[in-house]
Amino acid sequence: MPYNLSGDIMKRRFKARKKKHFGFWGWLVLIVFSLFVNISMLDNGSISYVLNDVKDNINFFNFDKEKLLLSLGLNYRKSNASTGELGSGEDDMPAFNETGVTKPQIYIYNTHQTEEYTDGNIYEAAQLLKDKLEKKGVDVLLESTDISDALKSRGLSYNDSYKITRELMEKNMSDEMALYIDLHRDSADKDASTFVDEEKAYAKIMFVIGAKHETYKENYQVSSDLNKLLKNINNGLSRGIYVRESSSYNQDLATNAILIELGGPNNTMEEVSNSVDVLADVLANYVLE
């Protein structure tokens, strides 16, 4: 009996060691699995740069990884698109940093601020567009300089308006600007400048490109991309793209500088506002994509 009792004790100790041993390996497997899951969630995050080969083969979850990194107090950086490696920092665009999200900007100005509608003017339309874009998360700088006063103070005529806005545009040029928009009202008659859809009237939109500079094709491409987005939302609103070879409209200053004609003199501010709603969607989709 003593011998058998001792044997029973030895068996219990052996089983206890087995259980402890099994528990250790169970926890180890769980930790490794958790690490793999976190790597998959932190795709392009700083940890995944270290374990890049592993994370490329794991994709269990799909959610906003950037916000997760921010909530953990980490900076999010995009890796080199071609190699998947973290670059030197000079060419990397930080999507998130200590100050928060870096949003693109749009600079809106009116070379001809006094162009009128039946019950408003183009500057008021620019203010509407600014408000709509900001509600969609786009930073907008609206030029508030009184162009007429600037012309008078320098003894210039209305035809010199582009000289004033050129100087203003140069002053406000920045790498952060996604678009420079010179917003105008066209001189087209009511039939040409208005579109009615399900009893709702809109002021039609036309993009204008000045071809009197070498890089106008790049400006044209920007307008073409925007026009496609516009037509996808509401095809009847677009009057297309007009190219004028005798002018540059200051678009030689930047390849992302465009001119938009919004409606005509016989359009109402309600019709203009309806179009601004759509135009704001187009511009926000373009700069925030």
C-alpha cells in the first residue's frame, strides 16, 4: 500500500506538470495568434514595417486602421507604394500626425466678383460653395479681396482684373492646395444655362481652359476628371469643357488651376444653390479620394 500510494502521488504530480505545460503552450499560441491578428490590422502601420513579410499574408479584418493607430497614440504613415518599405520621410505623405488629419485645400476666387444673377452675384455663389465644401470636410480659402477697389486704387480697368487675381493667387499658392478655382457666371441665355430635373431647376456648369500656355493639357485633364464626376451625378448639369486658345486665365501658374462658369445672368440664386450642392459633392469626391 505505501508503494501504491507513492505511485498515486507521482501520477498526480506528473499530471499537474502536464497541465501546467499545456497551459503555457496554450497561452503562447494565443499570444502568437493575437500578434498575427494585430499585424493584419496594422497594415502599413509602424509595427508592420518590422514584420512586413508576415502581414502581407494576413488580412482577417477590414476597418479603419488609421483611426485605430491614432487611438493608440501612434503616428500613421504610408509605406512606399512600390516596395512596401518605409522611406526616408522626405517623399512620404503623412496621412496622420500629432495634430490630426491633414486635409486638402481649395482656393476659390472670383476674377469678376460683380457678375450678377437675378437676385444675387457670383461672390455669393462662391460663399455658398465654400460653406458646402467645409461641411464635407474640405478646407477652403475664399478670396475676400474686393477686386473692384483694387482696380480703382491702382488706376486699372475691368479688363485688368486677371492681373489682380494673378497676384492674389501667387500670394496664396501652396503645395497643400488641391485646386485653384476661378468661379464665374457665364453670359449664356436662360435656356442654355438652365437644366430642369423632376421640376427642380439648376444653373448649368461649364469648365473653361485657357490654352495659351504649355501645360494647358494638364489643366484640361483636371477639368475632364471633374466633368466626368459631375456627369456621373447629374449628366444634364454639364455644359462640357470649353477651350480658349487666346487666353491662359492664370492657369499657367498651376496645373490644378481651373475656371468654372456657373449659370447665366437669368438664373436665380435658388437654381445656383441647387447646382452648388452637386458641385460641392464633385469637388469633395475629387480632393478627398
